Amino acid sequence: MFDDIDGPEQTTLVRTLIVLAIALPILIEVATFGSLLSHSLLGVGGDAGGAATATATPTAEIEGASVGDEVLPATPAVERIDRAAVVTGEDGWRFVLTVAVSNPTDHPYELRLGEVHTRDGETVAGGATTGTVAAGGNGTVTGAWVLPTGHQPETVAVTAVDRTADGAETETYSIRLGSVQLSNG
């Protein structure tokens, strides 16, 4: 195989190619491993929302509730945003919001999503409910609103219904939303 190599120049060239053939894959593996470590241990980069099914467009950071945030700390239940996304389409922009509810109390609880106000001042009607979440139980609610093209959600109306032995206590809140992922449908 190496019988046709003549002279020290060709020997040096072959040795260099062999070293590169071994070193390059090792360098790639080390870089990949270092990147994985920095993402998982240091929390640098990554996709907090799991695998994306559409192309995501970065948006400017805005103060308000985002994915993973508890939205109603004043209530006895824990309401946390699981998903918030605006999916663009030809018929308008569709805002999808999913809130997970954990009810640690000893009485039923319900969370209702209502109208959405956009950053451009439009109001979009809509609604969804967890239904009754039993004492000690969990539930989710997903609402979807068709926004005018180009509009981003700013607030969503949320109603908490706490069903105690004394009756139902209903409280309505306006939740300011932070940055919402924009994706192409």
C-alpha cells in the first residue's frame, strides 16, 4: 500500500494526512461533547419548549408572563404557562395558550381563559376552561384566538373560580404576557 512512496516529502505528507484523519474526528467529538455539557450543565442556549414543529422567529424580550411562569400567585392553585405561541398563516395569526393547573387545596377549582388584547389595541374574543379541577388534582386549559395579521398578544383575561364550602368565589385578572414565540405554520 505504501510501497509507491518515494522520498521524505511524500513520507511527511502521508504522516500529516494520517494525523489529520485521526485528529479531526477527535476534535469534532470534543467540541460536540463540550457543547452538550455547556447546554445541559450551564443552561446555555437550547430549546426550552421541546422539539419545534415549525420554524421559529426570534422576538424581542418583553416584560410579562412567559412559558414556565406562574400567572396567578394570589390564588390557592398553581397556574403555570405550558405553551404560548403565535402561529402565522394566510387567514391571520393564531395565538395558542396552554396553562397547566395544579390544585393543592381540599376543594374544587376552575380556571377560565377569556378575551385577548393585542399590543396594537385590538380585542379578540374567545374562551376556554379547565372544567372543574378536583381537590388535589391537575388540569390544563388551552385557548386559541385568531389575531389580526401582524398583531401580538399583550394581555389575556383569566378568571379563577374557587369552589369552597361557602360557595364559589370568582376573581378575574388580566395577565400581561411576555415574549411569545412566533412561528410559521
